Amino acid sequence: FYAVYMRSSLSKRVVTLHPSPRVLDANSTTAKVSSERFWGSYRPQVYFGMKTRSPRSVVTGMMWMRQFSNSDMNLRHTCEQGDRLQGYGWLMHDGSTFGVQEIRDNDFTLTTEFVKRVGGDHGGDWTWRITAKQHSSAPQPPVISLMFYAAADTQGSLQTHMEEKNRLASITGFSEELGNFKITFRKPVTGELSSTKYASYNYLQTLSPGLEKLTDIVKLSLNRRFVFSPPSGEKRHYIGVDTYKPPHHQNQQKAADPRKESDFVVHQVTVQTPFQVEVLFESGSFYNRPNQLVGSVMTQELERRKAEFNAKFEKIFGLESKGFSQTHIKFAKAALSNMLGGMGYFYGESVVQSVYNEYPLMYPGGALFTAVPSRSFFPRGFLWDEGFHQLLLSKWDPQLTREAIGHWFDLMNIEGWIPREQILGDEARSKVPAEFIVQRNENANPPTLFLALQELIEQLSSKSDEAATKPTLPFLRRLFPRLKTWFEWYNTTQTGPKPNSYRWRGRDKDTNLYLNPKTLTSGLDDYPRASHPSADERHVDLHCWMALSSGIMASIAQLLGEPHQDYKVLHDVLRDNNLLNDLHWSEQLRAFSDYGNHTQNISLQREKVYVPPGQPRHQFPVARLVRSVRRAPKLQYVNALGYVSLFPFLLQILQADSPKLEHVLRDMRDPTKLWTPFGLRSLSKTDPLYMERNTEHDPPYWRGPVWININYLAVRALYHYGNTEGPYQEKAADLYKELRTNIINNVYAQFVETGYIWEQYNDGTGRGQGSHPFTGWSSLTVLMMAEHY
Ligand code: 6A9
């Protein structure tokens, strides 16, 4: 009985939240406490939409489609790479009061702007302005349907108000956090001062079982029976939202999906370009509104905020004074704005598992305010990405950083574990293949939030804006109990086989299926590690993360007047270059290296499949690749040259006078190894796994391409060594200039050429590749331009 009891209580630990007081008060994001940031573009997964920072917010958004086009179904809603837009993203966004986005579809461009106005008790008002212009290449002005919608999420209600016969003129509604509100759909005009344009109207009023169903509901309601007949033109049938008949298997579906249905209302306006249309949200509690935020008032507000944005941008990043061209500056503003405009507010439960659970469990529901790596392909929070994101965002607004870090730490469990990938709620889950959903509590991810914390404490002692940095101390005080537990979690669960060594847990187990079993937890997925995962491994990147983190723990503890000696002692041990050399310097490679049970004599071989005589071949499994080990592994250095071997340099653990630095700099600058005109490649060209697939379905990822987060760390380290007395100071300073220039030029050139910032860059051609837009850590290019490290 006791054993069973123990087991069940152990199995609950993974889903038990940390008991210390939360970093953020339960009401910290409410309209009352944070009215300026109540409404926002916190739905980065859709092209354009807003919600409030509350768990079951009423959401608003926009879908659109081009009428009379050859490709039939071009309904746009959630950001999809498959839509093949020429580019989309925020050109300006201040993180709270306004934003300007440009979306380039095939033959027209939509500019989506919002401005907020605080007033009343529920987060105030906002206005959207959508401007559509055809491209000069378009043979005739396209006719476009914009579909504006509001959808409740299990609470709140929406009522429609019609004008003429089909025109939904406004929606009124009520919800717990918004009180009464009204959304008005203005008629389209050619320009601000011109009269109304001919338009056709449709609307849909229905119920939705969940936010992830909105696109499907609209699609299923579409009908071609409507006629577009402008006064001067031919009559043509167009597609419009009509009545929604749920699919006939709905009854079964209802049984399987017993969620509460919520109001969903769509206003469709169909009009020929060029045009401009405005949508206003007005809060019922805003009594003394001076005027409506429309037309010329809206234009003035936009202009004022743009000017403020530009001035603040120059004050912080100083790119004009550095002599960057206007087009470079426009790019940098877009990069920052996309990180700001990519911030999301998510709410829901993760699916987690520990060794004590036979089946995955639901984590307690929680909120996450975070930036996301990519609005299209992974619009959700990733732990180590967020540390990088906050390096940029903290320069713009440290309050955003404190709130994001606070949210992440409030998701920590009693063990000190924070799930690495945050897939919160049905909408987020609907985008992720089943095998990636479950998060395991043995698994870490680099503790980059320490980098962001380091920046916050450095701001305290620098000449930064005092009003903005003042709340940092009280914030750290509240954070500290959780921070200690988090650090302890790494320091106890990720230890290595030797004293003061560390090992990533969670490597792939099915060793025979992969050329090299992956280490997703390290963040560097398929970067080569010991060929045979074992408890004998030690990982140099994790060692360096711990050396860095213990130092920042010591600084924070000291700042707060808490005991800091233990952290300091550990920090001194871990950064001791003799220890580092003992554990990780490979004389053979002349570089820092992981250690483990390893052999280089491994390749993927086609497994021969036996086909009985006379049987058709295609009825047997396609020959797959399996790995063949030609020489038995033994305990040794892994000897892969690439990002992992640079870590003592990247995180500045290496002493400036260490002779090892000379080797590091030489390998970096060597074009046959790590150097490319576009930044440092992730794995040396000389490595046997350079650009090798891991399985037949799994192309190389961290085995050659240029990644901007690590290049940022490299540029920053070069800046450090270039400004620190030592035998390699000059060399570092030279490399700094070269590497910085190469990265900025390529990310910029690719942005201009392709319309996007990318997840990685090809080490041979510089081409952007992988997911896009990727305005997570690739946006750190802005900090390199500004030389803010
Ligand atoms: C796959 C796809 C529609 C992989 O930027 C986030 C992470 C990084 O933390 C990590 O270091 N990326 C890097 O190696 C992207 C991970 C995407 C996983 C989701 C499912 C959804 O299909």
C-alpha cells in the first residue's frame, strides 16, 4: 500500500506548481491593473487580430480572400507558409499602443493598422484601418473580400445590428472583462476624404465550439450565389459567407467534443481596390470620449505615434547616428516590430509526463505572455528562444521583459522544471503533430532567461531610463525563490558523470534509427554528440550555461542581500579554465568538445528488404535507412567542430589570455571550417556529419546552416574579447567587424529579396531557409547593428 501511495504522490509532482508566491499577481494583466496592455495584437498566429490578456478573451480578427481569381480557395486567416504571400509583418509596432503591418498578397497589398485609446474601466477603445492597393503588375484592380469577425470563447455574448438588408453595421456585446462594448464596421472609401465606394455585404452569425474552428466554419459557410454589380461594371458572381450548416457528422462530433459553443459573428465587405476601411471598438464604460477615433482623427493619431516610435527607436538604437541607410533602418524597425507584434498571450494546459506516469497528465491551466519564434510555423512559447527574444525587447521596454519572465516562472512546477515548449490550449494544440505535444520533466533547455536577467541587472547600474528600470529590484525579489529552485533543478537533474560536469538529459533513445541520436533539449537538436547516448557523457555547452548562470545567480543574490557565496563558489569552479580544459579540451581536435561513448565510424545504410520470389515489390516496406556501426564505440572526445565547441568563447568563460582562444579564433575564421560570408556555420565543413541527414526523412538542421542566435553570441563575445586586454585582442576586434558586417548584410539582403526574416541561412549561398517569417532570435540582428550587447 505504501509503495502505491508513494508512487501516486510522486506521479503528481510533475503537475504540482511551485508553492512560492507567484511573480505576477493574479490580476496583473487585467484592464484594471494594466489597461495600456489589455488589448493587443496578442494573436501572433493570425495575420491580423486582437484579444485581451485574459484567459478566455473575446477575440477579434480578419480573414480575406480575393474574388474572381483562378485559384479557387484563397481564404487567408492563420499565418501559413502555404499561402505563399510575398511578405507580411509589422513595419512599426510599439508593443502597446499602435502598429502598422504590411501584407503583400499576389496582386495587392493590405496595410493593417491599429491604434488604441485608453479610457473607461475595460482597456479602452481601438480602431483598425485596412488599406488595400493593387500592385502595378495587376492587369485590373482586384476585388477583395475582407471578413472581420468577433468570436467569444466560452463566455460573453455578441449581438448583430443590421442596416439595409445585408449589411452588418455593428456588433454589440458583453463579456466579464470587457463589460459592454460595440464594434462598428465603417463603409469603405477610396481615401480618407473621399466618399463611400461601391461594396457588397454579407454576414454570418453562428456558434463555434472553439477558436481553432473559426476558419473551417467560414469556409463551410461560403456560397457563390451572390452578385457583385458595381454601377459601372459587369455583374459577376462572388463568394460570400452565407448560412453555416455544420457538417452532417456533427452529432457524433458533438458527443466527442462537448465544449460549450460560443457566439461567432462575421462581417464581409467586398470591394474593388484601391480602398480603405475602418473598424472601431468602443468600450461601454468610456463615457467622456472626446471624439471618435476615425478618419482624420485616426490619421493624426497614427502620425503622432509613428513619430514617437521613430524618435524612440533612434534614441535607443542610434542607427541614424551610426550612418545606416534609410532602408537598413526600415529593416531594423521591422525586425524589432515583428518581435513586439509577435508577442502572444496564451492560456491553457500543457500535456506533461514524468517517469512516474504511465500516461501523460494535464498540467494546471496557466497563462503565458511571450514572444514567439515564428508566427506561421510555431506561434507559441519556447523556453530558450525567449531568453534571446528578451535581449532585444528589454532594450525597448524592460517592463515587457519583466512580465514575460514573470509568466514563464509562474509556470514552473514544484521540482523547478519549466516545460520547454508551451503548447497551451486547443488553438495552440491544433497546430502541433501529436508526437511533439507531450513535455517531459527530465528535459531541460538552455537557461537563456539568465541572459535576459543579466541585461536587466546591467540596466540598473547603467544610465538607462530610471523610471523604466526602477521596478526591476522588486521584481527580482519576487522572482528569487523561484529562480533559486530553477537553478537548483538544472544543477541537480542535469549533472554529468564527473564532479562539476553536466549532461543534457532526453536524448533520442532509438539509437539505431538515427545517424546521431538527437539532443532536442540542448536547443541544437541534431548537432552531433556522442554516437551512443549514455550516462558517461558530458556536454561542454551545458557546462558553460551553468558557469554563466551560477555567476548571474551570485550577482542577483548579492544585489538582493541574499546569501550568494555558494553561487559564487560554484561559478568560480565552473569558469576555472583548468577545469574546463580537463573536462572538455580535446588535444586531437584542438578544440573544446563533448565527451562520451562514441565512434565516428557510422553511416546510414539502406536496409535490404526481403521480397519473396514472384511477389510485387511495392507490397513490401520501402527499404529504409538504418545506421551501421563499423567500429565499436568507446569513451572518448566526440571531436565535432562547430557551435558546441565554441561555447567557452561564446559565453565568455574562456579567459582573454588563454592560448585556447587563439585556436577558437583560427577555426572560426577558417572558410574550410566555420567561416562563411553570411555568418558562422553551425558545423565545420570538415566534420563527417556536415550537412548529413539524420534519417531519410530528417534533413540536416544544426549541421551546417547559419543560425543567428549563436552568431549573435559570437559577435558579442568578439566585442568582449576585442575590448579586453590580451594577446588576441586585436584579432578579436578585427573578426568582430567582419562577422558583424557579414551577418547584418546577409539578413538584410535576404529580407529585401524575399520579404522575410528566416529561421536559418544557407552557409553556401546565404539564402534564407526553414520557417519564415522567423522574427524570433533572427531579429537580434538589430542589436548587432546597434552594437548593444
Ligand atoms: C515542430 C511543426 C505545423 C527548433 O525556435 C523554436 C525551436 C528552437 O527552440 C530549437 O532550438 N525550433 C530549434 O532547433 C523550432 C521547433 C519547432 C518544433 C515544432 C512542429 C508544426 O507543424
